[in-house]
Amino acid sequence: MKHIFAILCAAISCFTVSVHAAKTRPLLDIVDVLGVRENQLVGYGLVVGLAGSGDKAQVKFSAQSLNNMLKQFGVTMDETTLPKSKNVAAVAVHATLPAMASPGQSIDVTVNSLGDAKSLHGGSLMLTPLKGVDGKVYALAQGNLVVGGINASGNNGSSVTVNVPTSGLIPDGAIIERNVADMFKAQPDVILNLKEPNYQTARNVVKAINKVFGPGVASAQNWGRLVVSAPVDANSRNTFMSMLQDISVEQGAEQPRVIFNSRTGTVVMNDLVKVNRAAVSHGNLTITITETEGASQPGAFSNGRTVPLQASSVDISEQQRHMLLLPEGTSLDEIVKAVNTLGATPSELMSILIALDKAGALEAELLVI
């Protein structure tokens, strides 16, 4: 029985390879290594040096932050009177702490306005601590902003805005002050998580690793999580990971998918999408109501009076569209051509695909985001 099962598995594997061309990719491109991850940092700060385009007086937290900053430098003011300056803006600052980052390294910083500032162009971020989710400070940010947008306004209220002038970037604007605990080094084994879980891909990864390092080194816990025995010594583990990086793996068969963005009307389909035999017809019903106003004039030298008249006309029209027959196994190119023949928009295309899916004729996973 085991021999027959092995023959069947080999036959199925050959059939799968013949139907879907295998895609070979570097191992570390299709997996995430447990413990090797980025971390998000966030902070609150002030941008100064704006040419009158900062927060207005009604933004109380901006004025309060400026007052608190001045106190740190020995400038005391009346607590009941907050400073008013249009050259200051309260901002949210965020950055990404790379995996294995060390103190002293620089990272990019993104700055976004929190108040009603018109533009951050020409401003500089004051020293701002960036904290992680645990509340600890991991980096300090400061520097001049690079703003891609611009805002110009006239005295009569007219204005022109290009791109987003209330958001900017500071390249290498933060210096890392604290490193994150190395969870990768603390793990006795290397855990690989597939970015797209797939049984075939998991099997191919295990076979490829064991072929290089020997049987039993890698094993699959499930279709998305793999356990690899690795050296504990830091230098040896680094060498081991470099060898894993050189391994190429054949990915399993991809899932046919149709993705529709309901906000933008974007429809994306991969080339594996097929449809069963189906007939499609699409048409639009248009109802036009026209209101016409007029007047009834009395005859000359009569005692009549002018009477206003209002008439309504209703017109109903329906576009004549031909019904298209989609044969069994119609490919992506043929689907697109057929829908274009109907003159359908992306939103109408989605309606057609949903109808095909409800009719059981769409061989794909339908995702609406």
C-alpha cells in the first residue's frame, strides 16, 4: 500500500507541475523569520519656523505644548495666557525601527500636522522622543522637514493646494537610542512562517532544506509554520541563515483570485481565473424626466388673465446589449475582452463577476476590500 501511495503521489506531483508552471523563488523571500521583525515608533512634537502657516489660536494643545517647552528653558509665562504664534504647529511623528537595529543608527521620520496648520513647508522639528508600544523611548527625532506639497492663498480667500503640504519627511531624522530585545537569538530553533500558507510550498521548503543540511533538520508543523534546527552560537547561526538565503524553493499552485476595491473601483485578477460555461448580458435602463414651464396668454382686449403652465415628459430607454456566451475554461484575457465588448465599467465588471460567482461559474476566490 505504501508503494502504491508513493506512485500516486509522484503522479499527482507530475500532473500538477505540467498544469501550473512552478515558480522558483529564494527561500527568505517567501517566509518571515520569527523574531526578525520591524517595530513601530510614535511621538508628539512641535514644528517651528513656519512662515505664518502654523496652527491658529483655537488649537489649544499647540499653544500649551509651546508653553511647556519654553518652561524647560527657563521662560515662564502667565498660566492664564497661552502664547499665540502662527509659526508653530503641533505634529505627530512616526518611524519604523528596523529589525536588529543598534543604538547610534539613523532612521527616516514622517511628520504629520495635528492641528489646522496650512503648511509645514520650511519648518523644523524640535527634539521629539519616539516611543514603542511598551512606552519606552527608542529614538530621538529632530531636523528640517522635506515637504512635497505647497499651499498658497490670497487675501480674498482663494487658495491653491498642490499635493499634501501638511505632511513631511526627515531623512535620517532620528537616532536610535535603545535596541529591541533579540528574540531571534533567544529561540532554540529557527521558525519560518510562510507569507502565503500553502501545503505544497511547505512540503517543498522542508525538502529543499533537508536536501542541503540533511534529513530531519526541517519539519512542517502546519501549512504555514516550519521549524528548522539551527546552531545556538550567534556566528554559526548567522552562517546558517546565509545558507538558507541561498536556497531556492518551488512555490505551490497559486489560488485564483479576483480582488475588488469598492472605494476606488479597481478590479485586479490573476491569470489563473477561469469561468465555467455561462451566458452574460448587461444593459442599462435610463429614465429621463423633463419639466417644461410655460404660460397661457388671454386674447387681445379680453378680460382673461395669464395662467402659468407646467408640463412633464417621461422617457424610458434601455441600451441594447448582446448576450455573450463564455465557453468552459475561459481565460483571463478572454474574460476581459468579453467584458470590454459589453462596454462595462470597473464597477459593472464587479457586478458581472459577483453574478458569475453566485451562479457557480467563477473558478476563483472573490475578495472585496
